[in-house]
Amino acid sequence: MSDLNTRIKEVMIESLELEDITPADIVDSAPIFGKNEAGEGLGLDSIDALELGIAIKENFGVTFSTVKEETKKHFASVDALAAYISANSKG
Amino acid sequence: MKRFAGKIFFTAISVLYPVIVFCGLRYWGLSPRRLSLMLIALAFYHFLNFTRSKSGVDRGRTGGLVALVLACAIFAFVANNVLFVKLYPVLVNLSLLVFFGFTLWRPPSFAFRMACLGDKSLNMSPAFKAVERYCQKVTVAWCIFFVVNGIIAVLTVFVCSDKIWSLYNGLISYILIGLFFIIEYLIRKMMRNKMQSYVPVCDLESDARPDGALVCFDAVAEVADVSGAVANVAGLRTWRDFVKDVSRVRYYLEARENTPWILHCEDAYYFTVALLAMLQSGRKALVTANRQEAFIKEIKKPEYGFLTDEPFAGNASNAGEMPTTLIQDVLAEENARCSDGENAREIKFGKFDKSKAEMVLYTSGTTGEPKAVYKRFLQFENELFELVKVFGNDWVNRKVYSTVNHHHIYGLLFTALLPIATGLPFRRHRIDFPTELANIAGEAAVMASSPAFLKRLSAETDQPFEFKCAPIIYSSGGPLPEDVARKACERTGFWPMEIYGSTETGGIAYRQSKNGLVWTPFEVCKMSVAENGCLNIKSSYILEEEGFTTGDLVDLYDDGRFLLKGRSDSIVKIEEKRISLPEVEMRLKQTGLVQDVRVVPMVGKRQYLAAAIVLNAAGREKFAGVPKLAINNFFHDYLLKFIENTVSPKKWRYLEELPQNTEGKIRMRDIQSLFGLAESPNFKILKFRREPGVLTAKLLFPAASDYFDNHFPEFKLLPAVVQVDMVLRLARNFLDVPKELSKMNRTRFACPILPDVPVVVKITYDADAGKVIFAYTSENGETLYSNGSLVMNMTAAAGEGENRG
């Protein structure tokens, strides 16, 4: 588990005031919104998505495209989010 | 034997007289002179009765009758005139009229004498007065009957043929008398069961009940013996005592300018005495269940009085600010004032104007802060009348018990006002423990109870109580789950009768859930559906002409009965999405793992729902050893089959039971404040209860908790600093205590708190002194772990960050 992934998870827990969850409970590859077939996933809702977008922007200095489909892809999992952040924050 | 045979013979002649006379004239060819001999015989018979009768009235009556009958007989014999022969039935009527009329003039009336002969207990019965009044009316009706019957008899003598005369006096008249008897008997039966002992509270006078009638009793119920010598037994009070005590309090109140009076008495007898005295003396009564000093101070103005039966604990410095009148002192003082005998002073007890008498009640605050509700006594009086009409039949000869607070409307009506209005004896102190029911199993009881008590009844007892006769149980204050009602019925033999109502509306409707969940409204309540889908009620005990609109959503049927669909404030919007809280709760219960649950709306960064859950046996088994996150996910996943993610609860708490206030109500704000304290793996709140200024919480510190680290690694115990910090965190969250601690006083750590052992912490906050007093004990209260008091910095604008252990 990379440091960035852990940081992202901490930001998620803090900004969304998630209870009963530690970074270790969040699976890197599992969906952030809803669940996959294995039943993994954080199950966050669309309101959380807005909140999380702002928190990521504030904490990592990245912006997201206004094209919904593209943004959705970046928020697919913690891994996807980490990949997007590391690709965009350097620039 | 001879005398008996003679009596039968003469009675037969007397009854059959018209027929014999008719036959004698028509068929046997007897002359009036011959027939007059029979009259002489009857006069002789009445004379025998005259010599035997003892009472003056009876002697006068039979004496007169003998003289008249004899006179008629002589006239008939001398003149050989049939008219005189035929006058006998008229004379009998006349004599009865005189007799009945005489008893009206010199009570007790004849009908009442007969009633007393038939029912010896009537003399001590609260119904005494009512029966007497009723019997008087019956006697008047008999008199009217004899007048009419007598006039018809006279007419048949002078106007009609012998045949008609014989037919009327020998048959029709008897049938009429029989009918009168039957009708009166039926009316009396109906009356006896209904209104007999009911007297509106505002119409009570000192002679409304027999002096020796039992008004109240204490834990051990005693029965008043016939001599009426019950007053000396502890706790028992008779009607005479009650009247005297009300009179004493009235003298006290009327000698003072103070009004209104704040009233709080734990003892239902003192409460009733004080309330009636205030009503009769024209003093407005503020009835409050909350007797926290802070609350009383808040509502009290300088001109107000405060009457109670329990002084505030200690603290003489406050006594000056808070003049408190103890009712025990008032009674003793006023008793001494007329020590030369109560007779020296006139008893003050009597009717009052129900439309002028004023009261204020405080709501228990299910959904918000307690609210003052203004009442005129007329409203209670109208409701009492309605309650007696619907339920009065079942109450005859029962005693009244209570598990609820008589300072709230339901307890006030059922356990204070109703007993006084119906004359049923009541117990002075509440039943607190379900097991106490065993003590009253021999009594015929009416019990005003609540869902909270009945839940405990089914949880804390496993054997049916051996009730001699099943108690009548009422439940109000919140919905009674059907399974709790069923269990209560298994224990007591009575399926609780639920009353639906509120402080503002009084009783609205009733139901027994074994007959379905539909509510039947009281007859005087006119139901309609308000624009927002909520129930609107108009009734004789709601003063506002437009009625009162409740917060309850309703399905109203054509016949006025209705189904409740949850509270309107139970429909909330979470980020623009409407959701019914009861629906979420219902879905959670559908899992079959949940015993009780409340879902509440929360506002933080966003709006969300939070759920406080009590698992049932199956749930506890299924989730034993399962991490909390997995339990959360189980319920979350289940809910997503039915509702959208946005409105599914985001935060979860698992408790041993939901927090209830003393009225058994679960308050939304209590549940909400539970979520105000962020969940931590270091401690668990298992249950809690919040009363004004007081929090009691059962806590558990798991062995894995950080709190146990680095203290004594080989012997884990909860550090003192954590205990104090925990108190502060709880006090800040639940009791609105200021953030900053200024100093600690007399703090003592007597016994170590170990991991995984539940402890109970009681925190009391005295806002005026700025003091937080706490004690950690074991669950049974036997072991004291630590206690102390913390002084808060009342002036500090902002405190430092939380000091974690």
C-alpha cells in the first residue's frame, strides 16, 4: 500500500466523517461508490462524491474535468484516484 | 303458620277483589250489602297489619286505610250501594301515595330504603349520594304513577261499567305496576353500572361521599371496615380526611396573595388535595413533573407560589431565592390553627366554576423542548365525562393503580381526577417495578400504565401473575408494540387498552391491538384530515374552534375510525430526497435481527440519517464477535434493496436499549445527541438516559482500547485522567456543559475500572454553580469506582482542545 493511497484514505475518512472505518478497512481496488460483485466497496453516495471531490482538490491540488464520465473513471477506486493524482499534481 | 295462611288468604282477597266483586254482582247475584262484608274483612286484615307495624309512617298509613275502608264498608252496607264497594282500589292507591309521598318529605325515600336493604355496602359506597338522588326520583315517579292510577280508578268507579272497572283494577292496573317495576329495574341496572358514583370534580361538595368512604391507600391495600375506622391505618385517607385537608390548604392559599401556584407532589394524595384546593380557591395551578431546581427557577416569577411535598435537597443558600411551601407543613400548621376543634372553623370545600378555573401543563417533549400548555378545567371535566361514558362500566368496585406520572395529562386524568370523580380509591405512590404486581394480585385493579412499563413487564417477568380478577390496564404516552401487548396479556390476563392523545388534545381515541390497529375515536372527537395529511381533531375538550392539528399522519375512514401512519416530522428530506423514518425503521426490523430501532435525521457537513439499533436475541447471536463495520455493512446492504443510498443511514450505534425518559418516551433529540459524540473504538455507550441536568450512561471499555496502553502493561486499568476526560466529553455532549474545566474538587478513585467490565457513570450538572458531579459505579450500584466534582470555567469564551487520555 503506497503512502499516497493511505493519504487519500485518511482524507476520505476525515472529510466524509466516516465512522467505524480505518484506512486498513478500505480496499485499494474496490469501488468508492457502490459495490462490486464481490461485495467490496465503500458504498458512498452522490452527495459524498461532491464532498470528496472538494477535499481531494484542497488536499492534493488537482482539479477534475467537468465531463462526468471521465471524472467517474478517476473516482472508481482508491488506486484510480491515486493514479490520477500522481499524474496530475506534478504539472 | 296460621298467621302466614291468613296473610296469604287476605292478600289474595285484596288482589282479586275487583274480580270477586265483578263475579259477585254479575254471576253470583250478590247484593252490594253482602259484598261490603268482604270490605269489612279487608279492613280487619289491614287493622292486623296496623297493630303489627312499628314505624310511625306505616302506622299512620295503615290506620288511615283501615278507617277509610271501614267507612266505605259501612256506607256500602247501610246504603246497599255498589259505588262504595268499588272504591277499595282507589283507597289502596291513595294510601300508597300518602306513604311514598311521606318518605319524600321525610327522607330516606322509600325506594332508597329498599335499595339499602338490598345492598348493605351502599352506606360506605362512593355512589351513596348518586343512588340516593336516583331513588328520590324513582319515588317521585311512583307517586305520580299512584296519582294517575288513582284518578283512572276513580273514573272507572263513577263512569265505567262494572266490567271495565273490574278489568282495569283487577288486571290492567296490575300490569302497569309490573311494567313500572321492570322499567325502573332496567334503568337502575344501566345507571348502576355507569354514572352512579360519578360526580363532576367541579360539582363535588363535602357531602358528596359518605365520610368513611376510602379515598386512597398506600403500598398495602386495606379495605375499609364497616365501622368506618380506617383513618388510622398508615396511608389510608377517607373522604372526611380529604375534605378537611382540602379545606386546610384552601385556608392557607386564600390567606396569601400568591398566584399562580407551581404544583409538584410525588404523593398522589397530596397532589390531589393541593390541586383541588387551588381549583376551588381560584388559584391557577402550574402542574410540573420536572422539579429540577433549575427548571422551577426558570418558570417561577416572584409572585408565584411553589407547593410541593418534598423539599429541595440541602443548600440553604438557595432557600431564600426559592420560597418552597411544603404541603405537609401547610396541613400541620392549619390544623394547629384550629386546634380547639375543626368545628370551630367552617369547612371550605365546594363547587367551583369549571370554565374559569385555570391550569398549565408541561409537555414531556417527545419532539422538542417541554412546552407549557394552557388549560381550563372545563376541558378536563368534559374529558372525564367522556372517559366515564366509555370505560366507566368496567371500573365499578375497583381500585386505581398507576405506573405513570400524574403531572402529565394522562396520569392526571386517569390516576388523580378520575378516582376523585368516580370515588374509586387510588394508591398514593406509583408502581415502579413490574414484580410489584404480585402484591396486588388479590385486588380488582384499574392500572394506568405506559409502553415503557409494559415492556419491562414482559422483559422482567416470566410467570403469569395469579390475578383473582384480571386488572384493567390502560397504556398511553406512545405506541404499544403488539408483541408487548400480547405478553402483558399473558402475564395479567388483560390486553392493554391503548389511549391515543396528547397534552394539547387530551384523549382522542382508543384501541386494543388484538382487535387490529385501527383507532376508535371518543364520541365527542370529530376527526378530519388537515391539508398536510395530519389528523385534525375538534372536541368539547379542545377550546380552539378550528380544532387541533396533530403531527400524526392519518388514514381516516368514513366511520371516523382511523389508522396512524407515523409522525409528519417523521418524513424528512435528506439532500432533497424525501424519506419516512418509520419506513427505514420498519425495513431494519424486517431483517428479523432488530428488537428496537430509531432512525434520526442529522445535519453536519451534509444531511444524513443515523440509526440507533437494539439487536434482538437472533441479532446478538448472528453478530457475536463480528466487527462493527461488518454489522453496519450488513444493514446498509439490506436497506439498499429498498431505499436509495443517500437516505440510508450513514452512522450506526448498537445499544442495549433505547434511551427513554420517565414517561417512557424515546426522544429524537436524545438519539441525535448520541451521534454528537464521535464513535471511537476505545469505548462503547451501551445505554444511556438523559433527564434535565442528569445523564446516566452504561459504558464499556474494550481490552483493545488505547486507554489501557502504557499504564500498567501487566495490569490493565482505566487511568483516572481518562475517567475525568470521559465525564467531560459526555457532559459537554449530552448536558451542554461549558468546554473549559477550571478545577477538580474532592475527586476520589476508589476502585480500578477493568477492561470489558461494564460501568455506569452518573453525571449531574448544576448550571448555577457551574459544577459537574460524577460517580462511576458497577451496574448494580454496589461498587463505587470513583466519584468527584468538577468546576467548569463559566466565563471562558472558548476552551482548549480536548484532553485525550
